[in-house]
Amino acid sequence: MSDIGCLVKSRAKRKRRAGRRKPNARGKAAIPSLAALAAAELYELPFGKWKGYSLAQVFERDSGYVEWLAREVKAMAGEMARAYVAGRATL
């Protein structure tokens, strides 16, 4: 097979892989549904200085902490924080 044929196949492969990614074409995460936003708003943090507080309560008092959770934490709290921050940005 010629070098051009390999190049065309590798481009097609990259396009297929890109289609599987969760973020949209601009690299931003998809906007969560209203149900996901409501669940994230009520999610109580199980650790840290805001343990027992909901994400909405923490965001009102310390929005930087919720944004840090969204960037740095990979567990459930991070997922909820990412959904909450993305949902707040769309309101």
C-alpha cells in the first residue's frame, strides 16, 4: 500500500476515535440535563472542609472550591461538581 493510502486510513481512524469522545468538537464538556443539574445541586460532599453541605450551598459561599473539585477530583464529588459548574454556566 502506498504512503498516501496509509495517511488516508490513519485520518479516518482519528475521525472515528474523535467521535467517541464525550466533549463536543470545541473541547468543552456537554451541557448536563436539568435533572443532572438538580441532582448535582443537592449532592452533599462526603469529605473536606465542606463535608455535609450541598454543592449549591458551597458554591454560594466558596465558588472556587466547587470549581477546584470539578477540575481536580475524579470521584463522584468531582463528577457532580463538573455537572453543577457546567449547568451554572448555561443559566
